[in-house]
Amino acid sequence: MLSKRVQTLSESITIAISSLAKEMKANGEDVISLSAGEPDFDTPKAIKDAAIEAMRKGCGKYTPIPGTNEVLKAIAIKLKRDNNLEYKPSQIITNVGAKHSLFNIIQCLIDEGDEVLIPAPYWVSYPEMTKYASGIPVILNTDESNGFKITAKQLKKAITTKTKLLMLNSPSNPCGTVYTKEDLLELAEVLKGTNIFIASDEIYEKVNYSGNFCATASVSKDMFKRTITINGLSKCGAMPGWRFGYMASANDELNKAVRKLQSQSTSNISSITQAGAIPALLGEVDDEIENMLKSYRERRDYLFKELNNIKGLKTLNPDGAFYLFINCKEIEEDSMKFCKRMLEEIKVATVPGVAFGLEGYFRVSFATDLESIKIATQRLQKFINNY
Ligand code: PMP
Ligand code: GLU
């Protein structure tokens, strides 16, 4: 009955585990969820007020497909102010979360047999979206010893005549890897003279502890042309349920195709969400974002220290995002088995490394209050002792 396309698609493991944890909690189980990449903070008041005000003023009509002039201008201002990127509002499209931006881009660029280079560990949806577009995910394995970054040499070796797109995610989910300007310039050198696009997923831009984030499109003119910048407010604006993502590209042919696809699928994103996003884009909630970052940093430092003290676990201190990607190979290679037992025996929900393309690791999200993190850490210590 179902299309072959959808039958080959796997469910998002991150969503499946966090939904299961929420369900267990609702059933009265004492579950601590370190599974979801979902900020525990409430959406800042200025965002809510702007949305309420827009509703009062009767914003309930359809908007243009890419978004209202106001929101597109606000995104252009944000990209110039924060990233020194000169996109015209006409080169920007809002989407139903960054996930939707990525889905649209892949659908519009990838044909059967086209290769998409995906550094691993990767965010769960990249290979699935590629396969859904009949493309071939080409996985570039990275190593802990190199901070989970791909190298220029590795990129060069992976390029074939079929390579169409490189996925870059910085700060990354699940490793928190941040590519510096120098790293990006090295990759840029390899890509010079090719027609390869880059989908640069910058959704964790402001969750950056070392201040070394650099927008991929900003490093050179050549990179500006080939890069599609993807961002949103699910993480940094603490508005995951509002569904606000956007893409910006200097390639007007691609932009036109995405608008066309969106006109036949979702149409515009929620008009209320667009209005709410404007103060965040204009920097009016930067103080709140700064406070969230302070909490994330405190939790990261706590977990980094405590988890490395547990015999058999090893983790790097991430430069960005709100995850630790923990090496548990000494205890268990099979990450699914490990995380399943952890959930059953100590009621702590985490995500197995296999979901991100790497066995022998598991991901802990610290987008959860420090008190819960402390209890989860104690339970984890006992779990490992008895494993
Ligand atoms: N990219 C990465 C790396 C993510 O972790 C997420 C989290 N869901 C997304 C994209 C999608 O973000 P959104 O919720 O805005 O769709
Ligand atoms: N990106 C988040 C995560 O990795 C949310 C879940 C999802 O969209 O996959 O947990």
C-alpha cells in the first residue's frame, strides 16, 4: 500500500526516545530525560508579546510563501549583524523549523544517484532525508582525536563526479564540534572549482562556549555562492514548538525552486510564529539568550567533570550545542542495548550513538535543569558499577 520511498524511511530515533520518555513520565514513572535536544527554558516574553500583539491586530491571514516582508528584513538584518552576510530579503525563505529548510533543500537539489557528503557522527535526519530524495548518503567518518572534524584531505578523497552537496553542522549535534574560520577555509580550498553546494546547518550558532563560531558562507566569496545558510530559533530562541527555521542562499534558481515546492506543500509558515520571531531576530532577547548560555555552560562543565570521573566513560568538552557525546566502548559497544538498559534499569533516557552513525557512544542532552542532571549522574554511576 505505501510508497517505496516512505517504506525505506526510518523514524527519527531522537524524537522516538524523547517521546517515549515523556510518555513514561506522564504515566508516573520517575524518568529523567537527557534525550531531547529541546531547551528546558520558556520562550522569552518579548517573543510571546509580539505574537500576541500580532494576533490582536488580526494577523491570521496567509502570508507570502517565503514569509512577510518584516520577518525577511529582520532575518537579513540578523545575518548581517551577527554573521557579516549580505543576503537580500528576496534570498531568504522561512520554513517550518530548520528541519523543513533542510528537507526542502535536499528535495530541490538531489536527484537519483546524487551523492551527499555527510560527516559522522551526524544529526539523525541527514541520511534519511537524502535517501528520501533518492540520493546516496556518503558518510565521512571523523575521529574523537580530531575533535570529530572532517579534514580537507578526507573531503578531497570523497569527492566524485556525483557529489552534489556537503552537509556541515557547526556547532554540531551530537558532538558540539565547532568549525573555526581556518577549518572552513581549508575545506573551501578543496571545493574551489567544483559545483558542490554546502548546506550549513547553523541552528546551534548561539550555543557556543568558546566564541569560535564562524558562518560558513562568510569565509570567502566562493563559499558565499555555494553555501545555503540554515538557521532558526528552536534552540537559541527557546521556541522549538513554534516551528521557525529559515534558509538563505545566493542561488536564486534554488530559492525559486524551494518557494515553488513550499507553495505546493506547507505554504507559508504560521503567521503568528513569524511575528513572534522578529524581536528575537532583531536582538531584543539577547540578554535572555546570554542567560541560557550561562546555564548551559554550568551544566556542561558539571557533566564533563563528573562523567569523565566514571570509570569506563570518556568525553570531550564540547565547544557548542547542548550535548555530550560519550565514549562507552570500554563498557559496551552496542549503544542501543546500553541505552535501552539504562532507560529500563535507572530510568535515564539518552540517545544511542548508532542513531548518529557511531557505535560505542551515547548522547546526553543537558537542555535539562542542573538538579535533574545531578540525580541522573548519580544513577548513571550506579548503573555503570553494576553493568
Ligand atoms: N539541525 C540540527 C543539527 C538539529 O539538532 C535540529 C534539532 N531538531 C534541527 C536541525 C531541526 O531544528 P528545528 O526544530 O528548527 O526543525
Ligand atoms: N534535534 C533535536 C535532537 O537531536 C530534536 C529532535 C529532532 O528533531 O530530531 O534531539
